[in-house]
Amino acid sequence: MAGRWAPDRLDPKAYAPRSFTLPVFYGDLDTNGHVNNVAYGRFFEHARYTTHHDIGLLSGLGNGSRLIVARVAIDYLAESGLGEPLVVRVRLGSFGRTSLIEEQAAWQGDVCVALAEIVMVHQKDGVAAPWTDALRDAFAALRPAG
């Protein structure tokens, strides 16, 4: 399955510099001893929320402004299990007038085991709204270094 992705999706250096090393617990496993598909959603969500907090994105919201997750797609590329943590990275995929795509990847050791694509919409007072300069600036931190 990894062959259908552009090589940069599988390259840790193609993501924002910050990474999250998250332990895999026994409760994250399915009956075959592999990380459960639902657990990947939790790993990706934790990394995304923490990243948004760290880049000041959450403090840039308010006054009726919020981010809505409109779509989440996760692709599983390889089996993973106990023994090594997952390392999750985030990057900005594309930026539109009122929405954006964030891309995430998880590695266990040197193997990229899962990819996620998240579509987020900026809303103000319950309707899609253009990004503010402050929010655009915050999301710029999700671009790869260099």
C-alpha cells in the first residue's frame, strides 16, 4: 500500500520539525496483537490537538471562531505492536480560503505504519469563514523545516 503515496508522505523530514513519541499500551492492541485501527485515530488526534495548542492556534480562536474537523481518513501501511512507541508528525498539506488539509504520519522504528489526512474548516458564527492572518501565521508552523 505504501507505493500509492508520494515518497515525501513517508519521509519524516518532510513534516514539521516537532514530533510526538507516544507509547503503545496493551489496550491499544487488537486480538492479533497489532495496534487497533481505532487506536491510530487517538494517536493522530492527540498529536494534532497538542500541535495546535503548541503553535498558539487555539488561543487565536474565539469570538465565534472555531475549527471543525470535516473529514478524517486514515490509511494503514504496516502492522505495529508493542515494544516500540509510535512517532507521529504533522504537516500542512494545503490551504484554501476557508479550509485546509493537515497530513500526519506515524512511524514505529524506521517503518511508516499509518498516514492520516484531516480536512478542517474555519467557522465564524456557525458558517465557513476565511482564515484570519493570525490563524494563517499559526498554521505556517506546520510547514517542514528548510
